[in-house]
Amino acid sequence: QVQLVESGGGLVQVGGSLRLSCVASRTIFSIMNMAWYRQAPGKQREFVASSTSGGVTNYADSVTGRFTISRDNAKNTVYLQMNGLKPEDSAVYYCNARSVLKVDFWGQGTQVTVSS
């Protein structure tokens, strides 16, 4: 079992920045693929960004060039730096960890609200 705890969400104005953090409970963090997803009210959860255990990153088209995912294996932490925030970025952001056995673990989510 892996526990994930997100933090860093909040209220920000259009064009502002936030950095989300996700701390994993287990030291096998380094062999897990990590990702961020988000879910806005009335919408399905959608992929935002991911980082493989080897450090290869991938982004949704809607956030490419504005968001950056990074990870610190020594701290069991993955980050999501969000710049140039837009109202459509408002959502609950969830941290995801996928084990080598393709088992998914989720955090409780952190709310991001972008005001116009």
C-alpha cells in the first residue's frame, strides 16, 4: 500500500502560479511512475502530467508549456509547478502513483481555484 498526500493548492488570480506537492509514504517511490490528474465539477478526471521512474515526462496539450512535473526521489516527493494559470485550470488535483505491477494509488486531492 502507498499513501499519497498532496498539498499546495489554493486560490490564485489568472496568470498566477502555484506549486503542488505530493509526498509518498514508501521508499519505493523511485520505481513508480508518478502523475497528476485533475477533476473539475461535472467533468471526468483528466490526465495532466506524468513522470516515469526514469524521469521521462509527458503533459496534456492543455498544460504544455505552462506546467512542469518534477520529482525528488530522495524526498519521495513529486511536484507540479503551474504557471500562467487560467480559470479552466480550476479543479481538484490528484496525485497518482502506479507501481511496477500496474496498481494505481491516489491521493485525497487538493483544490486549485483560479479567479478571473
